[in-house]
Amino acid sequence: MSVSIYTTDLTKGECIRRLQGHAGREGWRQRWAEGTISARIRGDHFRLFAWGPMNVRNSFAPFFYGHLEEKSGRTRIAGCFRMHPFVRALLIVWFGVLMAGGSLILFLPASAWPGRSPPLFAVFGPAGMMLLGYGLLRFGRWLGRGQVASLQSFLERELKAQSHVAESSIKPVEPATTAPTDL
């Protein structure tokens, strides 16, 4: 999981006030225009969601989970783009059960199928269900392909935030040394 770091000259209180202007847009029964941003705020933690096309409900769409910290008049926004925790948990259970079931079938002794081979579904069912799950995940990410850009644009526009390289991914670069060459 990569961390996105943003900084803004706005105070933490002003950032929260601007985010609250987008709070209360969480209702799944309501239809929001594509690109509308909804926010949920708890203290200095917040979650952003960019609504996609009206007639598509995408559980695999990305959210931005962020945290606000104020230091010397500037506000640091640290967060990451990921799926809703319930969807992530469901995927872990889905793939975990299929891997356990598939492993069990593969490693069952031959005596478990007396006088015949295992049913075709028992052999290929778990693999097919894993491929189906992976395909649904990829399709959901494809449907939500513009939502990360919408969320980034929102942070830059509404919170006047500037993106920075994540601190955890900064690697020191050694200057290249060149030896003199004689031609």
C-alpha cells in the first residue's frame, strides 16, 4: 500500500471545514452526478469517495482514506487509495476459502474417491471461482478507473494541496562517479 502525501497552506480547521461541505453525501439511495465527491469526517481522519456513473454501483471503487496534521502553519495530508474495508475483507474470505478448498481437494488421498476419479467440478470449480473473483475485481477497477484522478483533483482544488512523494518510498540516490577515460 503506497502512501500519498499532500501539503497545503490552509490550516487544519479550514481543511476540515471545506471537507464538511462535502459531508452527508453518503446515501447509496441518492443518486449523485458523476464526479461528485462525498466525504466522511471523524476528527482529523476523513474518507473521500468519487461517485461514478449514475447507473453503475461499483463495490470495488477506490476511496481515499486521509489524516490531517498541522505543523508550523501548514497542513500535511497523508492517506492512501484503497477499497472499502468490508469489500477487502470479503475478498480475503473469498480467496482464502477457495484456496483452502482447492488445496484440500488436491491433497485428498485417492481413497477419498473409491473406484472413480474426483468429479470435474471438484477439480476445476475452485480454480474457476478464483478466476471469476479476479475477473470481477479487475472489472470493478476498470469501472472506477477515473475515480482516483477525481479524488486527487479534489484534494488539489478544494484543499489547495500539493502532492509529494511518499516518505516511505524515498530512497537516497548516490551520485554517479565516473572514472576518467583515456581515448
